[in-house]
Amino acid sequence: MSEKQPVKKLPVVKLALAGVVVAVVAVVLLRGVNLRTAIDQGMATIRDVGPLVFFSAMALLPSVGLPISLFTITAGEAFAPQFGMPAVIAVTLAILAFNLALTYWLARFALRPVLIRLLDRYGYKVPRVTKENALAVTLVMRLTPGVPYVVQGYVLGVAEVPFGLYMLASWLCQVPWAVGFLVLGQGLLKGNFMVAAKGLGVIVVAAVAVQWLRKKLAKREG
């Protein structure tokens, strides 16, 4: 990353956004809005749109900056009753692989000059990749907290990390988060806190594993 280290500001932004969300929910509740009804209506709208449109949007929109968690946290509750959670997880992981490949193609070929300028403007330094450090660069980028999902893919694509290595490492790094958010979202949106706790457990384990891997990488690079 560059000397500007803009990623350090991102957790503050996330906390501010979380505060806004909490404030909005509080206002909604105080105004007498039935949150359960609102959630049910939202899920019904997503189901009416249909899985084809929903998962097509999930395949494309994260590559232009829409958080993929918006899809993973709603997909389980929206479509598990119809198709079953194992099927939703399988489709989500396949869509995730497609999106990773699309982001790589955009970064390395289609939008490369534009993305180089944007990354430089926002203080992201494109690492120098060799055969020896390609895996380490990919893991460091994927495991660095605060760097948005789409930025990770753009940096790795512009850096010309080998495609096969990029796909395998990136996909494996994202799998536990995707599964965790699918289960957590289903539990929260359904009001089943036992299910939500399972999803949260997957996310906590993933976070601990990320910290362990980052420390191992830091020691190896040091």
C-alpha cells in the first residue's frame, strides 16, 4: 500500500455508517414502523424479482463497487425456503468465482488505464509481482482489513498476478465470509438467533484465521 495509507480511515467510515444505520433503525422503531413487516416486505420484493435477476446482479455489481455483503446477507433468507440453503450456498460460491474472474478481466485488460489512474489517485500502490512473491502478494491484499473487496481485485488484476493463483487464493479467502454472511443474514432476517449465532461463529473463526495468517505472512516477509 502507499505511504498515504488511506485504508486506516476506512474503519472510522464503517463505524460512522453503522451509527447511521442504528440511528435510522431507532427512528423507524420510535415512529411506530413494524420492523418485522418491513423486513418481510423487503424479502418478498427480492423473491418477486426472482433468483435469476438477483444472482445476475450479484455476479456483476460488486465489480463496480456495490458491497457483495448486501447480496450474501439477504440471499439465504430470500431463496433458502425455495431452494434450500445448500443450493443457495453453492450458487453463491459459483457466482463469487464468476465475479472474481470478471473483476480480474476488467482490471488487467478492459479498464486497466482508468483503474491505474484511480488507484494512484486514492493512494493505492500497485505491488511488483514476481513468480516468487505472487502468492504472498495475493494473500496480503486479500487479508488486509479495511481494503474494499473490489479494490483488492483491481489491485491484483492491475499487478498481473497469475490468473489461476489469483482465482484460487481469492476464492478460498472469500468462502468463509460468504457462507458466514449467508447464514447470519438468514438468522437475523428470520428472527432466528440460533441460526444467526452459527453464521456469526463462522465469521469469528474466519477473522481469527485471517489474523493468524497475516502474522505468519508478516514473519515470513520479515
